[in-house]
Amino acid sequence: MNKKLFLFASLLLCSIQVLLAQSQSVSGNIVDAENGMPLPGVNVVEKGTSNGVSSDFDGNFTIEIDEGSILQFSMLGYITQEIEPEGSEIQIELAPDTEALDEVVVTALGIKREKKSLGYALQEIGGESLTEARENNLANAMTGKVAGLQVVRGSNGPASSSKIVLRGNNSLTGDNQPLIVVDGVPMDNFTGAANNDFWNPSPDMGNGLGDLNPENIESMTVLKGASAAALYGSRAGNGVILITTKTGKTQEGLGISYSTNIGFQSIFSSPDLQSSFGQGANGQYDNQSGLSWGPKIEGQTVENAEGEQEQLQAYDNLDNYFDNGLNVNHSLSFQQQVSDGTSLFSSVNHLDDQSLIPGATLKRLNLMTRGVSVFGDKDNWKSDVKVQYIRSTAENRPLNGVNVSNAFSTMYLLPRSLDVTKYERDTDEFGNMRWYVPSNSMNPYWAYRNNLNMDTRDRFMLNGSIRHDFNDWLYAEIKAGADLYTTNTESKLYSGSPLSPTGRYSLGKNTFRETNYNALISGSKDDIIGKWGAAVTLGGNLMEQESSLISSNAGELEVPNLFSLNNGIANPGVSQGYSNKKINSLFGTFQVNYDGFLFVDVTGRNDWSSTLSKANRSFFYPSVSTSLVISDMIKNTGGTLPDWITFAKIRASYAEVGNDLPAYQLFNFYNIGKDPNGNTTAGRNGTLYNPDVKSELIRSNEIGFDARFFNNRFGIDFSWYKTNATRQLINLPLNPLSGYGSVKVNAGDIENRGFELMLNGRILDNPNGFNWDMNLNFSRNVNTVNRLADGVSQYTLGGFDNVSILAVEGEPYGEIYGTKYQRVEDESSPYFGQIIVDEEGIPLASSDRERLGNQQPDFLLGFSNSFRYKNLSLSFLVDARIGGEIFSGTNRAIQNAGTGAQTVVNGNREDLVIDGVVADGEGNFSPNTTGVSPQLYWMNLTERSGNLGINEANIYDATNVRLRSVNLRYDLPNRWIENTFFNQAYAGISANNVWMIDSNLNGVDPESVFATATNAVGFENLASPTIRTVFLNIGVKF
């Protein structure tokens, strides 16, 4: 009875509430508060509900709302307004959001400027965009998000290094990477690939930028052109990337945030392998063979290497050997205004990457605290202090290239009918390695358990600054910062392998320290004389770098598996190095503006570098830039613009920057060592140094425009640039009779010319409904070697065997040279251009190396879209590298071994008749009719003319288009969590390397270059399969 009465009373109360909540119709007109023009597309919403409409073309609207409700009016580019209607008709004036229009950005030296005042190109990436990528390496998270920026990824798995190149390569010998500046302090973005030796590669220990935690980043600003970066002098020859970390802000609740991302790794892209033919050669089964040129797999019974009878079948050893990887990332942070003038941001992040590569792990702990305090009687003092500690530990970083410890090459080349899991029990009863051919290769299970490498890096990044505002237009600031790290490495090879009966052991330690001290004074004031305003900044910088390394190798061990430097059969090999470099600088800027629409900037910086001689160590870098905001000029002079034009600006700049020498390359010295008998030796280096060399000089011109339409809903930004990097610091070849192989000189001119196009748009805009944002980054860069040196037509950037990456005078930077098919060269011959084969029907190789292609792309494209419907959001990124070529050592290797899918046609291996001609020895040719077995053809093709065969056969178009990432997120409604401790909560799923839309390398990823610590990136060899990771993402705020 009581329940019925309660239900009746509830229904009665609800009915009364409905009767009392009378609705009303409200109509009105919305105009721009500055010019009175009607505003179409304004969102009119009954606050706290999903009830809403949009204003029509004339700014009119009508909406039904409950009496007493608040109406909210919002539109991109205008300040949101809320009112309680007092009648049925209202008039609304929306004021432009001047803060949004006059966007403030961080520029060189941390100076904040209005974006419209800048006469050069820059591009920003929000912190959320970087965290959405869920990349272990922050450099990879930038892919596709900045026009003109290319990320070159290493091939050693998920912990490998990546290289950033902005607007092409400026140097023949430098690393061509931009300077990384974090909170105003440069950091070392080392590339941890210890060597680029194709035949004996070392582990890739990542790059410096990979140490940072994306969750700590507030924003990133990319200064592309020389004018943008000129204030950083000789270190900014390749652009600058400014990273701003988070600071404390007033937060609802405690200000504590926690997120976790759990990633499941699987193979995304791997070489195409055949499954039709088994172990052996010449069509015959051989259980000791390392080739797959045996019989066709038809279930026949054979005897394996263990003496067991089994049915011949193909195995998917890639899937059977590699695990499903797990990537777990936890982040906990505190962000709050802890007192009236003090804010604090603290975070702890832990990454645990258990790679799908057996035994390979990466663990990284990242701790950071940053405090900002405003104090003084007039709040005219400000301090900013940050401490960051990073500890990363890696085990069993994989190797690539030709190496018996390379599990990737083992799986690619393993006979297709051999089951690798039979050797998971990797030792016999005597402790020796079990393998089907133990004399010349390594069991991959034994390798990851007994051929170990480990490295640990401890890194501190420190900075502090204090600023005093003398008044509202003049301030002074002092800043100090340091980047310090120590890397310890260790490698152990246990006994029992053919490589070493007793084992091997080595240790290494590398330390690095960079300190920077800045001081500046800056003043800025508008309307100094009439409508003219000006700003001046003067300052200086002291930079010092110091590094040392020591490595010790015990070699073969006396007592098996006793890992000590004292346990070597011979004396341990020890090498040591030290480097110290200083740059002292003075800089200044002067800006003048007229009426807020015309801006002219002049900057200058003078560096004094310790690595150059006294006569040449001083060098001056100037820049000048201008910006004309056409839309403001027209408005300020009484004119009007069409309603659909919101903003328009043109800009231009000229600048000079450069690169100096590494330390100790002015005068020759002797390398001290030991001979096999323990005697001390001294040997000269192979380059004759020149004390008269100067710094490299880069001159840059840039023009561009920026326009926005329909109240900032659509925007376009275009830049055209041209840079010439002269006085290249190169090693010019010398006659060996001189005692040196080369001499250091200033010579050459490397040109980059190109354009960048950025488009953005809010396609659909409905705060309480469906929203769609689109961004496109498109760029084209032509990188040309205009000139080298007198008598020099080409300069080697890198390569291996008979494949070389060259800088050739008059040609694009990064030409790929190697052997080609020998072809008929007589243009009058009916067979002109056809391949010449020998009497066995096998193609012949050219005697000289010739051009095969170029390593650089023609175009770069990044296309992102984000959609949101209420609390549900979806975003994706497509990026593309269009054009360029790459030599594939992986394809060459699997062709040679008979495991490649190219070696089988329609499931069979029938004799091939190559489309070519045969020479009769007297200059005459006839069509080839001789068939050749696939084994003879492919093995000759990949071995003839050097270890890599006829290189032309494995040059591929490096074009690739992929769906790089997808991110789906749901923010829990407030009503779900209002009675909990949470202020905000979300859950989502995301993925990297989702879909390879287009590629030409038979399953090999064109991104997986052999090494990143080089300017020769036009080849790959037996690289790691590309990894796809699917993440489950959860986050809460307290």
C-alpha cells in the first residue's frame, strides 16, 4: 500500500513540474558587434540541454525553450555569450574573440609574439595530438603533422632511433637534424645507432627525443625557416623545434590525473615469402641446406636434420617465433594552482615495452616537476624551475643487416619447410647449441637467451629562470639549463655457439653534459610615435658541451661464462675518447610595427665557437622579415572586406645561419693504441685537417601568405622558400702518396627549394551535435647539389658493397648508384635498350656503377580528420611519402635464398626465358631463347657483380601511403560520475600502423631504413617487420 502511495505521489509531483515548466518561443537576430553585419551559423543552445538551432543566412533564429532557461550563443572566432531572455524577441551582438584572432605563439628564445606579426613560417602541434599517437618515440608522433617535416625511422624494432629532417638536407657531413629546445633549453637529440656497418651492425639505442614523455608536453612549435631560427645561430642551420612542457593551472578538484595505455603488438608488414618449395637445392631435398631451392612441397616424407621422418610442409616461422608484444604505459600527474602566485605540475610516467621480438624489452621511468611562482609587491617577479629525471633500460635490442644474431634475417631466410619451433629447446645434453646447421648460423632461441646486450641511460634535464618586470613594457630574464646523461652498455655471449667456444664480454660507458646560460632584456611598446610601436631584445648565451666515452672488450674468455674483463684470453681491448666544445654568443632583435598591421623584424646573432681557429671563430648571422596583415590594414584605414574573409596576411624573410665544426678537427693528432704484443702505438687519422676552414653558411629566402575565411572556419597557409648552404665542410680526396686520404676544406653549395601548403577547416560545427575538423599538410622539396669543389664531381654520403649514396654535382642530393643490367647501347640497333644475357640466358651486369634513383621523396602528405558527436570522438591520420627510390637488401636476400615469393610463379618453378638478347661477340644481337632454372637465375642475379648482385633488380619505388593512426575516445558524461571521486573520465581504443594503402617493396616497409645516424638513407637490409599496436586507453581526473 505504501509503495502505491509513493508511486502516486511521485507521478503527481512530476505532472505538477511539467505543468509549471511552461515553454516559450524566442526569436532574434545575431550580428557582429564591430560592424553590425548579420552572423549566419551561430549555435543557439538552451544551456544544459541538447536543444539547439543555428542562425540562418541573415542571422535570424527561433527556438522553443523552458521559461527561465539560459540561452548560449557560440561561434568560432567570437566570444561565447549567455543571456536569460526577457521577452520573445531579442537582439544579440557577438564580439570577435581578439585573443583567438591575435594568437600568441612561442618563438625563438622563448619570446612570445602575436602570430600575425611573424614574417616567417612556423607550425604548432598541440600536446593532445602528440599523446594520441601513443608512440614510444616522440619523434615518430610528429609524422604527418607538420608540412615539410620528414621522420626517417630506423629498422631495429619499436625502440630504434628516428631522424627528423626539415625542408631537406643542408649539409654533406652534418646530421641535418633541427635543434631541439625544451622550455628554452637545448637538449641533445643524439642518434643512438653506434655504427652503420652493413656487415657488422651494432644495436640501435634510440635517439634523445625518445626519452621525453609526450604526456608532459603542452605544445610544440616548429620553426622551419632560417629567419625563424636565426637567433639560435650556428646550431639552428636545420631549423628548431620548441617544446613547451606543462605548468600548474587551476583545476577542478585535486588536480590529479591518471591514464594508462595498454598496447597489443603484432606484425604489420613483413616480406612476402613463398610456401611452395622446401629445403634444399636444385630441386632436391637436403636437410643441411640453408636454402629453399628444394622440391615442391606436396606432403612427401623426408628425413629432417634430427634424423626424424616427417611430412614436408611449409611453416610460418615469422608467426611461430615472434611473440605478441605488450606495451604498457602508466602516467600520473598533479597540476594545480597551489597558492595565489604559485603553480605546480608534477608527473611520473612508466613505460614497459615487452616487444614481440623474444627477449627484447624497453623500460623507461620519467619523473618531472615544474614550479612557477609570481611574487613581489607588484607581482613583478617570476621564477620558473623544472627538474626532470629519465631512466631507460633496454635488453636485447635487435640487430639488423648481415649478422647471425639477427633474428629477422634468420626467419626471412630459414628454409620454408623447416619448423623453427623444433629448436626451442636450444641446447643439447652437453650444453652446446642445437641447430640444423650449427657451423655457420645461430639458433634464434639460443641467441636471445645467450647472446645478450643491455644498456641503461640515466638522464637529468634541469632548467631555472627568473624574470623581473620593471613596468608593463620592459623586463629582464636570466635562465640556466643543463642536459646530463650517462649511458652504460654491456654485452655477453655465452659459451656453446660456433661464434665463440668459451664466450665473449664487453662493457661501455658514455657521458654527456651540456650547459646553457642565457640573459636578456626586452622592451615592447605600442603607439610610441603616433601609430608606430617597437620592441627591442638584447641578450647573450654561454654554451658548453662535454662528452667522454670508454669501451672495454675482454674478447674470448678464459673461463667459460665468467663475465669479467680480467677473464680474457688476451689483454682486454680498451678505447677512450673525450670532447669539449664551447660557443659564446650575443644576440639582438628589433621589431617595429605600424597600427597593428605592418611588422618588420631585424635580428642578429654573433657566435664565437671553440672548434674554429681564432681568426674564423667569430661569425655573424643576420635576418630580416616582414609581415603585412592586409585584413587589418583595410579595416584600420576605413575599408571593408567581404564577410567571408576573416583574416589575410602576406610575409617575407631573408636570413643567414650556419653550422660549425665538431671538436678537434682543426689540427691533426695521433691516435694512441696497443699492438697485439702490448706495445704502445701512435697512428695518424686519415684526414688532413685545415685550420683555415670557416663555418658553413646557409642563406635562406622565404615568402608566404596566411588567410582565414568564414569566421576562422577555414584556413590556408602557403610558403615558398629557397636556401643555399655554402662553405660545406667536406673531406676532399687526396692522393694517397700524400700520407692522407683526404683534406678538410670549405666547398660546395647545397640548395633546397620548395613549397608548403597547410589547409584546415571546421567542416561541420555544432557544439551539441556533430563536428568535423580537417587538416592537410602538403610539401614539395627539391634538394640539389649545385656545386662541390674544383675537380670533384661526386661525394660519397654512405653505402655498402657496390651500392653507394652520393652527392653528385648538378644532381639531386642522395643519388643511389650501383650496377645495372647490361643493355644494348647502339641506338641504331633494333634491340636498343634491351637486356643482354649470357649463353646460359642469365642477365649480365654493367661494368660501371650507374644512377639507379634518388633517396628523397618528391612530395610529403599528411591528412588528418577528427569527428566528434557529443562525448564520442574519432580521429585518423593518413600520411604519404610520394616518390623516391630505395635499395632493398631484404628482397635481394630472400631471392637468393629461394624464400621470396618472387621466386615462384603460380605455385611452380619452371625454366625462365629472360626477355633480352644474346651477343655473338661481333657486335650483333639475337633474341634470347635459352631457358634458365629459377635457382640459377635468382642466385646469379643477386650475386653477380659483387655481394649484392645486379643492384638495379632490387631498386624499388619508395612511395608508400598508409593509414597511420586511428583514435576512438568516449568521455563519460558528468551525470555518470557526479557521485564519484572523478571529475572527468574517458575510455578509448587507438591503433598505429593500421593499413598500408600502397607500397611497392613486396611487404618490406619503405620506412625501415638501414641506419639513421647517416645522411645515406636510401637502402634497407633485413629489417625488423613493422609493428602494429592496438591500444586500450583509460584516463581519469580527480
